[in-house]
Amino acid sequence: MVCPHMATKPSGKKKVSATKLSAPPSQRFECRDCPARCCRLPWSIRFSGEEAQRYLSDPWVRERAGREGAQVIERGVLPMREKDRRLECVFLDEDMLCSLQKRFGHSYIPRACQAFPFGFIHDEENAVVAQLSRLCPSIRDNYGEPVDKQLKDKLRQKGEPERMSKAMATLKGMILSQPQYIRVARHWEEQLAAGASPAAVLARLYDWMYAFEGALPHGSERAADAAVQAALERAHASEVEPLSPRPSPSFHARVLFAYLLGNLCYPSRVRQAHRVEQAPARLQALRSFGNKAAWMLGRGTVDMLFVPRPFKLQRVRAVERFLSAEEGALVSEYLRLVVQRRNIFIQPRHLLAGVLDLSLATVVISRFARCRAAAEERTRVTPDDVREGIGVAELLLLSHANVSEQGRLMKNLRWLLLTNRERFRHVLATEA
Ligand code: SF4
């Protein structure tokens, strides 16, 4: 087994309280020879000021990171360099093991690395729910030992669990308390479990949310429980308009693909602020612009992360859509898990943004899976394509990406889709 940062003995001395810990039933995990995927991704691995000071005060760490790397560490991020057209942590050795871990032990490395792929959130009943990232191949493939026995150690490594927001807002600014918005979320869970295409379910949930919010009394800042109950009943009785597939991606779907999937393509994926040994900026900026243009036009060849070889974007059209077929059930099951693990409710924001997150994830999973099939000259996706697409959604949207850190373009796009039903439906219909 090769693991960049596997614990050899329990670490840390923090006492873990006797809180109920939960994880998806039958889930397994063991770090394996993947190799070191989590150390070689286009993301910012953050750590605390205390951790940054510890690293900066060690001469060996400073020398290994170099002058540029030390400046990145000062900002609380692990520095990365480009290798084999990917970013990788400057502390990763040739043998795909973490040099910090080998030299100083597991408890020395950033908490985020110690605990990956585990995160934790207090749910509404104050149980601590494990967030297991499907970006990790072991979680994706359910490989290894039952996670139940690992939860306490991982929680100790990770530190204080995140908390759900105490309230969420409607688009008109009414505040819904946690118990109130959880009632809404339970309806989302039920709908996603009903077995229909996830695109159709999400189009319905978007309308249902508008009906629900529209049925809440106007003029008050907070909703009474009875008013929420009445609005739920009105929303259940509202009419449903079926979603018709679009023959080609809508303009806003293209923007979404260019922004998210385009950033997984080379060289866009290595253009990160925490990268050391930067390549000539103008050349890479130009090539990165070329990536985005290719996605906007749906033409040209791209080299995308987790896709085995470069492929022509035109070929994706020949790959059948699958959200209404058997493979679509994998997406629905994943979306339901996302709602249940509650991490889309950490930031106080518009409740409808949760439905939007699930919708964008669905479209991205579908497009990614079809790209992977196109690269292998297949016309049908496999369950493996879909599972890898789910990992991409974790990375870009639902687990590791921080919405508050997304650029202005993505923020504007999200707001537009939250407030414009037709454009929202066109994006979903692109993969329906
Ligand atoms: S991605 Fe998962 S299996 Fe791979 S090195 Fe990281 S924790 Fe281990």
C-alpha cells in the first residue's frame, strides 16, 4: 500500500466528546495506491496560522519549500509545483509519500491532510455526520475497512466539526430557522429518492421552491411554523411542467462548462496562485484562454484531469445522455447523500441555492462522464464514468470548493440562474 500521509499510530491528544458519530452505512475506507491523488489536485489545501508558524520556523521545511513556497505557506496554503502537467504538493516525494510525514510524523502534517477524505458537521440533532469525499478513490469504490471504527481518530485529526447555519433566507429575504429549512430539505431528499431522472426532479424542485416561497406571508421578517406548514402544503399542490431536453448546450451551460470543466484542462489547471516556479505567464494565459474558448464553442481538443487522453469536444455530442437511464440513479443517490450530509447548509444563504448546487453538480457530472466516454470513443457512459464525474462535482462544487471564493463570473451566473427560471431550465435541459 502506498499512502502519502497514512497514520502509523493514533495522533493528537485532543479529547473527543461522547457525541454520536455517523457515516453512510457500509462505507469503507483505506488509503491506497491511487497514487497520492489528494496531493496532486488543482485545489488550495489550507491550514491554520499556528500550523503555518510551525512550518516556517523549521529550517528543513523552509529549504524544501524554497523562498516562493515559504511565501505561500505564510498565506496558510500548501505550495504546489507543476509536474507531469499536474500540480503537486512541494512536499510530495518521488515515491508518492509525504516528506513531512516521513520526517516529522503524521501529527505534524496539516490537519486537512491528516483527516482527508473525512470532514465532519454537526447536524440538526447535534450528531456529528462524517463527510466522506468521493474524490478519494477508496471512498468512491468503497474500498478498505469499515469507516465506523476510524471516525473517532479522523475527527480528532480534523478538529472541531463545522456547524450548519442557524437560518437560511428566501429570495425575498424572509428568514427560515434551521428546523424550518430542514423540513424543506427533507422534501428534497424524498423527491431524489423517488427514482425519476435527477434533471427532471431538480427542475420540479426549483418550481416547488418558488411555489413554497411565494406562499409564505409577505411583509414579515421571519416565518411562523404554521405559515411554513401552510406554504409547504400549497407548494405540494402546485403544477409541474415537464423538462424537455435541449439538442445543444444553452449559452449559460457553455459558460458553466468553460469555467468549471475548462479549469480542469491543461494548462488552466496548473494556473493557481499557490503554485511555485510559475511558467511564462502570458503564454499559459493565452493557452488557458484557448481552453475556455474551446468549451464555449464546443470545438477543439482538450486535455482534462481524470480523463485518460486528450479528446475532441465535438465527439461528446455522439455520447448518449444518461440521466433518465440506469446510470442516472447513481447521480440521484449521490445528490440525496449530499442533502443528508448537510454541508450545503453551512453558509447562511438563499435556500434555493441548495437546489442550484445540486443542479449544477448534476449537469457537470453528466457532461464530465460523457467527455470521459468520448475520449475512449464510446457512445455510452459506464458507471465508472459517472462515479468519476461525482468526484469532479465534489472537487468543483459540493465538497471542496468554497462558494465564497468563486470568481465574479460564477457568482453572477449563479444569481442569474437563481432568479431566471427559463435560463435555469435550459442549463438542466442541456443534459436531460
Ligand atoms: S486520494 Fe484517498 S486513497 Fe488516494 S492518497 Fe489520498 S486519501 Fe489515500
